[in-house]
Amino acid sequence: SLSLWQIFQYLGIRDLLHLSRTSKNLRRFLLNRRATGLLWERALDGEDLPEPAPDLSTPAWANLALSPHCHVSLQRYSLSVFDAFHGFFRTV
């Protein structure tokens, strides 16, 4: 039978991020660096995103890059997170 890891290796980074928020058990499994680090790296390779910052884990980078919410106020916004890398920082 297939393991979760074997199934999850076919998912994109957005899918892994969403799955990590569905239950405590999946979150614990997917955020375990030793168990799934390669899984996140493979998922990131399939995306058109810059490399993660060296001080962020791949899941943290995915959250920062793909979340539709301001990471300060948690309010929804439509601007790209990459505006932050060009000197834009949204405060409310």
C-alpha cells in the first residue's frame, strides 16, 4: 500500500501548505523537517517562485509567498508578497 509520503510527493507546494492546516496530525507530519524536508523541496521546484530566504524553512517560505493575507495584520489583500522585497511593507 502507498504511504502518505509516496502520495504527497505528487502534490504542489500550495497543496502541502493547505494540507498542513487541516489537522494536527497532518501538520505534525508535514512540518517535520527530517521526515518531509525533501517533499517540500520537490514541491518548491515545481513552482515559479524565488528560492527561500536562508533564514526561513520551505513551509514558512511557502506561507509567506502564497498566503493572501498580510502577515502583520492578517487582513486579506491583493498585492503580491513580493512587493515587500522591493521596500513595500503593509501596516494597518
